[in-house]
Amino acid sequence: MNVTEATIMLAEAELKQVSVKDDTYTVLGYINLGILELHKRFPLRKEKATITVATGVTRYKLDGIDANVDIDLSDHDVLLIEAVNDAEGYDVSMHDKYSTEGVMSPEYHTIEIKDQIAGTVLTVYYRAAPKFLVSTQDVIPLPPQYMEALFNYVGYRGHGSVTGDIKTENNTHYMRFEKSCNTIEARGLILTEDLVSYKFSNRGFV
């Protein structure tokens, strides 16, 4: 589904009672915020970067600028660093103040290395979110089971632009958004890169 198709559907449903439905680019902004919110809540996209340890350097940024970090941010942004592996694929401890070889993540896109030999290669795994959509022809980067939650979030934002009263319609849409998210989780519909059911994983089957 692209942005145009989504805005048509939203104008006849979640945004039907608010004038913002006719402002395509405002609705596009709400769609972008909804996509971001869903990527914050669910592990929809995971990416990796490679760090080559340099002499005298302790901090490495996953920003596409740091010369010691190999990362492609052409179509996504970093949300959160989740794990670091050494060259043999073993986990490197994170946030362990007693480890002399571990790493810290003082910022969402930064790795601080305590004691590693220059030339050592580390792989950083992180949660990612797609770049904001800019065109009405852009395809919404979400699996089908997330569209209901996205539409409810846009409804929440759209009605919130009219009034900030928590007891009004925007709160109803937010509760619907929360319910949609809970349903996705309860039914094991969260997609992960290893394709293992989130529901089974939560129950200890994996």
C-alpha cells in the first residue's frame, strides 16, 4: 500500500470527521510518526555495522560519517544498539563495568570500547527504522498485520490536532492503537529476521 492509497482510506475512516484529512502532507507526517512508533515497539528491522578499532580511538559512531565504521544508512536510521560480536561471532559484553574487553553504548548510535587491539573488527547489531516517506507514491514499509495499528495511530494524531483533551476522540484512537499492538503481540504476529514466532519465543519454546 502506498501513501495515496492509505490517505484515501484514512479520509473515509479514522480521519473522516476532521479537516486534516484533506491535507495530504500533514497526514503523511502522521503516517511517518506511526511507522516510527511501530518500529520502536516491535523488532521490525535489524541491521548491522562493522567497526575497525583504531589506535587511540575509544568512541565509534554509527552515523555514516565515522571513518572507522562501515555502515549503510541510505534507507534507514539507527534506533538502538542491541549487541556486539567479535570477529569469530562471539558476543562482546555490553555495559559490564567489570569487563576489561567489553563495550558501552553511551548514546543510541555510539559504541565506546574499553580495551581492544587496533585492527580488531567488531560487528554491531542494531534496531533500525526506515527513513521518513517523502512522496505520496512511496510504499508504506510495514507488513499487512501492522496497518490497522498504523491507521489507529494516524487517527489519534489527526484528532489530537483538533483538541488536546484526553477524554475526546483522539484518546479513543490511541486506545485502539494500543489494542492493535497488543493483538499483534498476543497472536505472535511480530516479524523477526530469523522468522521464529515471537509468541513461541516469549513462552520459552525457542
